[in-house]
Amino acid sequence: MTDTLVPGDPLVHDPKAKRKVVNRLKRAQGQLAAVITAVEDDAHCRDVVQQLSAVSKALDRAGFLVISTALRECLTDPDADDVTSPAELEKLFLSLA
């Protein structure tokens, strides 16, 4: 997985948050691999749907963590040049909802 964060992104400023996001995404990647294997192995639809739900939740949590980190950055230093605007944060948040 390549690191697509650019300087100025809040996660670059918060290595702990960045590590949490990466861990959640890696967990989702593993769960998605399990879904693919389950489908290939003709697993019961219940098992496939449960794994898909786990992948979806892991991705949602990663997304919300990214947004909450940006929000914290915005509240901490609202006048910084690289801070995401509240309107953009709201739009990003709603895109995950």
C-alpha cells in the first residue's frame, strides 16, 4: 500500500492517528481478502455478508478517523494555511454517512 498523504494533511501532523488509520485499512484489506476467498469457495451467503459488513465498518472507521483528525487540526489551529475548511469537512463527513 502506498502512502498517498501529502504534506499539510492532518494525518502527517499526527503520526499516531496515521498509524491507526493504516492499521484499520490493513484490517479491512485482510477482511476483503477473506470475502473474496469465501465467494470463490462458494461459502454460505451469511458468511459472505458478515465479512462484507466487517470490511465496510473497518473502512468507515478509517474514514471517520481521518475526518476527526482533520477536525481536531482545524480546531487547534484554524488559521493555518493547510487546514481543511469546516464546509469541506462537513462535506467529507456526509460522504461517509
